[in-house]
Amino acid sequence: MKPIVAVVGRPNVGKSTFFNRIAGRRISIVEDTPGVTRDRIYADVSWLDNEFVMIDTGGIEPASTDVILSQMRDQAQVAIDTADVIVFMVDGRVDYTSADEEIAMMLRRAKKPIILAVNKIDNSDVPDTIYDFYNLGLGEPIPISSVNALNIGDLLDVIVDHFKDIEEVEEDDDIIKVALIGKPNAGKSSLVNSFVGENRVIVSDVAGTTRDAIDTPFERHGNKFTLIDTAGLRRKSRVNENIERYSVLRALAAIERSDVCVVVIDATVGVTEQDKKVAGYAHEAGRGIIVAVNKWDLVEKDNYTYKEFEKLVREELAFMTYAPIMFVSALTKQRLDKLLEMVMHVSNQRALRVSTGLLNDIINEAIMLNQPPSDKGKRLKIYYMTQSSVKPPTFVTFVNDRELAHFSYMRYLENQIRKNFVFEGTPIVMKVRQKNSTMFD
């Protein structure tokens, strides 16, 4: 699992500007108004061959009773609890405040590596006032400018240096890690309890009861599983909800740790925008995916209900047609054994490897059936394809000109691979390299 770095601090100290600078693109909304960033934003980041996840948080107002500000404090606390390294950002143009002191006290309780970044030092002349920040008791302050990129590299060096102290948890390859993800009240916790045969997770009809990702190991027919139940994902527009609204990070962390994600959809509600969003997280992470339509026992049915609902799910989740759809009930345990069998099948499919010789027989036949595209008289030539890795299955195609390898044609080749080898329940990664490049360019 990639290390997680949380950027925290009070409002308007420049966290989002810093985050966008590191992420390499404008992700967080940046305005010169306190409290603009209200939801944690995350990005995959790389520095000196170190890959990690960076989290941008809403500003912390420790003493505020304002609903939005207090929830921003809650979501920042979630980031702190989940992070491996914390960057505490302060404004170097003003003296540190009582709010900075309270945040520093909160961070010290976390007992995690904390880096003090003094932002808005926009030239090399570091003011003497920066040394006042030693009083926060968090070690040496690092002067930076998010706007001018001053000392950003030095700060990143310090961040990644802490990664060597993070304990690596040894994973048992025989255990299939299954993340149950989806919006609140879809029945994720009930599914966990039905699988293990006991009430291991608190279950209620109140949306968002589950606050944390909870691991539940169990065995079935000699196969080992770990079920990761996550807090439900809420729509961002709701500002009057409690801490479950900020469960996105935990869901992302659960996806990151999992082999297979079960996207739990409430059959009585149908596919929502939030369902599509969480499914997209799992798809982008390259995890195995199964769509479980829960509460199927509550749906009034006729001869067409099953096919119509399946068609609806396919239309709404058109970006992951490879994912099997299963209709289950946590209450009656309908098809739960079949769901576990599918979890094992998808886990195996995700680890499937195809020999280069057999793969190129399929590709050559596909090329004969449908010639590669051309542009301005130059035609794409495919020399060969090889599978470079598994989990997810990743294929590298070597060509004469990567600019000619249009998305639509690469999707056609992916479909030919699926036609012959299935890869059910797993996304496929298609990479293109020019003949004179290497597989790792």
C-alpha cells in the first residue's frame, strides 16, 4: 500500500496551492477566501521513485462551532488518523496563532511524523520571524513558497525520507482481501455479518453508521478471506451530515489494500451518481470488481425485472462492462455463496497471465480482421504485444508511432483479448511504446 501524506492547517495558509503544485495539475479549488476547500482531495504523487498518496484537507478551526468548519475539522482528523506522514502548514507572513498552537497539540497526540512547513516565504530572504514557529514544538520549520515553488523539493525530500520508517505489513498471499464499498445504507455491514454468521459489525437503518474501515477475517470451504467494510460514501453537497460524509479517504485506502472490490448497490434505490463514483475509484485503482445488487428480496419482480435491472446497471456503469453483476440479499443470504465463488474467480482472473506467443497469435488475427488506423499516409504498425504484469493484467504494445495508436483501436485490441481470455471482473491496462523505447519508459 502506498504511504499516505496529509496536508493540514488552518484555513487560507496555502494548502491547496501547495497540493496543486505537487500534484502537477489544478485539482483543489483555490481562492483567497478562508474555508474554500471543504472536502479532502487526494492525488497519486511520485518523488524520487517514491510513490505516495497526498491528501488536501479543509482548514482546521479548532474552536469553531460553525457546522461546516466543525466538519472540516472532523475530516482533517480522519486524514490525520489515516496518514503515515503529516505536513502541518502555517502562514509565514503572520505570527503563529492560538489556532496553530491547538492544531499542533492535536498533531502531537497523533504520534506520527510531522513536518512543519512555513508557507508564503516568497523569496530567498527568510524573515527572522520564522524561528518563532519553533515554539509549536514540532521541530525545524521548513520555509517554502507554494506559489513560486521555493524549497518545494527540499520539503518533498523530507517527506519521502520518513517512508523508510513506515512498517511494512506482511500480506498473506493466500488471503483474498475484499473491500465492500458503496454509498451509505446499501447493506455493506449486513453482508459482512451474513458472511461470517455473527454480528461483527454494527448494523442499523441509519445511513453512515460505519465510521471506519473494519477488517473481518473468515474462512469458507478452506478459502481465506478478509472483508473490509468501509464507511459509506456521501454526496459532497450535503454539508449538514456527520463524520461519515468524510469517509472517502478510508474507502480509498480500503480499495488500495484490496484484491477485489464488491460495489454494493441498493436494489430499492437503483444506481446512483455516488455508486458510479465509488465504482470509478475501484476501476482506476485496477482492482477486481463485482457489482452486488443487495436487498433483491425487497424488489417486486416479474419475468422481466432481472433483465431490466441488469440492463440499467450496465448502462449506468458502462465504463466497466467486464464486472459481473450479482443479485443478492444479506437478509435472506440469497446467492451469498455464489458471490464468494465469484470473488475467488475474479481474484484468479486478475492474476491470469497469457504467454507472449499465444497473445500475438490473437493480436495478429485481430489486425487481419481490422487494419490499424493511418494518418496522412502513415499507418500504425504493431510489432508485437506482451503482458508485462498482473493485478491488474497489463499489456504493452510496441508500435512504429505511438501517436497513431488511437484509443478506439487499442480498445478494439482489448476487446479481442477479452474475447479469447475473458479476464472477467478485472480492468485491463493497455500501454503503448514505440519500438525504440523500453517497456519502462
